[in-house]
Amino acid sequence: MSTTSANNASPIVSGTTPLPASSSSSSSSASATNAMASQQIAGNFQSFLQLLTTQLQNQNPLDPLDTNQFTQQLVEFAGVQEQLNTNDSLSTLISLQQTEASSQALGYVGQTAVVSGTTTALSNGVAGWMLNIPSNSNLTVNITNSSGATVYTGNYSVNAGNQQPFIWNGLGNDGTQYPAGNYTMTATAKDSSGNHVAVTTAVEGVVSSVDLTQSPPLLWINGQSYTLSQIQSIVTQTSSGSSS
């Protein structure tokens, strides 16, 4: 994840130069499982201690416990105790890691982030995506609404480059102006030889809030939730308030 200035690359705009048409409960379950395992180990530890104490109290003075056998039992006793201490240390480390992740997530609130994703919001007649295109190719985009119906399809000749903006004006192929809402893009491409080119998409938006009840925490951008690992970059602003 990196911090970048706003992309100045020429955007790919829908409707221009078209070519001929040719995705907490799991965290809670893990915590419950760990707690149950710790209780089971602690129970075994107490049972072992009681058996060892009883054995020492009731051994035959004329035939005491073999030294080697007694030493082995003490080693086992120490091993169980070490396992308990290790579990406690791991729980502490996990708790510290979760706290650090929460603090980091809160720091993104109000910032403009570029995240891996395909769904963004159409607002005021504008919706935008970022495309990572590894080589010069013929690009085909398909945009669907929240119901899964296709609202726009376009073909473009594009050059290689990362985080190339694609701007859709909300107009369908039949000229219909679609309403504000969430829209999803699918992008495919082929090079001049007809080979498929792997195109990945990202979306840009302001982090409006953070859900700390989930593990890892979720960032909310344009009405969609994302994890910290999905952040590709943070878009910085100039002192005058305009993107640079």
C-alpha cells in the first residue's frame, strides 16, 4: 500500500472513441474455540497435578517411585505448564495486533483511498474506476446495476498503464440516463494477437467510517466495505485543496 498524488493520466471516458462492438462471525467462532482449548488444557493440568500428588502421598515407603519415572512425570508437568503460558502469551499478542489494526483503520477516516474492487457509486452523473492494464490492448467494459442488469457496454483501444481512470457518465447504450446508485464493472482485454490480457479494477472514494466490530476492521467507501489489505494507495491533496 502506498501514498500517491491524484492520478493525472488521461481518463477513459464512456461514450468517446469506441471501437466497433466485437465480493465477524468467524472471528467469534475462533475466539470461542481458543477459549475452549485453553480450558481443556487447564483442566488436564489440574488433573495431572492431583494424580501426581496422590501418587507421592500413597507410594510404598519400601518400594518408592522409580527416580527416572518420577523425573519423566515432572517433565510432563512442566510441559503442560509451559503450554498454558504459551497460550496466554499468544492471546495477548492477538489482542495487541487487533488493537493496532483498529487504530490504523481509524486513521483512514476522511482520507481518499484507492482500493481493489469493482463496485462504485454513480453520483451527479459520474462514476469512476481505476484500471490496471499490463499491455496495449482492446478493452471491453461491462457495467451492471445493483440488480445485475447490464446498463452499458463499451469497447476501447487503450495503452498499458496502472490506475488509469475510467469515467462513466451514467448513460446507457440506448441513451438512458441511469439514476444514482451502485454500479459494478467487469473489464476484459485482448492484445493485438488476440491473447487475453489480465485487467484488474480498483475504485476511489473517501473512507466515511470504520466498523471495529469486525476482525479485521472494515472500511466503508462509497457504501461498500473493504479490509485494510485491499487499500492500494492513499490519494493526497495539495495545500490549495485540489488534487495533484
